[in-house]
Amino acid sequence: MKRTVTLLLLCVVTLGVSAQYYRGHSPRTRVVVPAPRAPRAEVRGFNPFDWHRTYFGLRVGMNVSNVRSEAVALNGTGMKTGLNIGAVLGTQLSLTTPLFLESGLFYSQKGGKSDNVLTLNGPSKFTYDLNYLELPLLLKYRHFTYSGLSIEPYAGGYLAVGVGGNIKDYGDRKAFSSYDDGYFKRFDGGLKLGLGLGYGIGYADISYDVGLANVGQDSFDDTHTGTFTVNVGVNF
């Protein structure tokens, strides 16, 4: 009987020690709590990159132009006004910089006038009409303000081909083509500098064309155009 009791006590002690051992060494389940996400920064003000990166525009305006020439018969002493109308297409060159490439096609009336052209019948008043189809190629930087106004300086060049125009001789009361022998060539080209303003779909700009090509048919006497332009229009 004593032996049985002794064995039972020994078993109880052994089981207690074993349970205590495994309780102290049992692996604990580690609960990983995900860190809360940082709130996104709120973008305040006007974001220029929310605007369309490609646009189509319509333009209409007025040219004030002249002709400067070493040839007395082509040298203008006064300015001439004319129509400027066309369409443009622009696309953004970089996703991080508001720099755009813009081109288009315009019908542009240029020319000049002179009060002192010497003819066989004495001094006479001449007007020179030079009507072109013009292709500009411009780099434009669009800076957007917080009010939504865009300030758009640009620079580039243009190529043009004459599609019409007359020279009017008021002394002899006659008119003839500006591209007759001894007068103007049909092709022109040069630099274009300007500044545009946009708000919503509305747009306006001013620019100046510096004619670099010799538009006179005489190779020895340089003849160049110069044109100041004011345009208004819309962008889509």
C-alpha cells in the first residue's frame, strides 16, 4: 500500500514538473499589426498637369506688316494691315515640364506701301499685297497661375508660300501680280517670337515675324518682310 501511494505521488510530481516546463517553453503566436497608412498629401491650388496634354486651336487676327528692301521699287515706307486666320495643333513634349511643340496652317496677308516709288511718269504711290499660306513651328512654355490664367511665351520659325497678291500703282492706276518678273518671290521664311495668354478655352497672343529669306527677285538687293500680329481664338 505504501509502495502504491509512493508511486502515485511520484507520478503527480512528474506530471506537474512536465506541465510547468512546457508551459514556460511553449511558442507564442506573434500578432503583426499593420502600420496605418500615411494619409495622402492634399494637392492645393491649380495643377497644370490636369490639363490636356494635346490641344487643337482656332485663331483669327490682324497683321500689321511692311517690306524693307535695298531696291527702291520694293522698299516700303509705310505699314499695311491684313487678315491672319488659321488653326494650330500643340502637344506636350515632357510629362514633367509644360513645354509644348505647336504647329498649324495660316492664311496670312502681308505686304507694305510706299509713297515715293519713281516711275516713268514721276513719283508714285505703291501698295504691295503678299498673301501667304504659312506653316509655323514653335516651342511654347505654358506657365499656369493659381487663378487659372496661363502665360505662354514662345519662339520658333515659319515657312510660307505666296498664293496671291497684287501691286497697285496709284500713279499710273494699274495693278499687276506681286510675283511678276522683277518683283517678289513666292517663298518666305524667318523667325517668330510671341507671347500668349490663355484662360479656360479662350486664348489671345501677340507676335512678331522676322523675315530672313530674300523675297525679292533681285539677288543683289535684299528684300525682307516684317509683321506684327495680334490674334484671338480658342483651344480645345
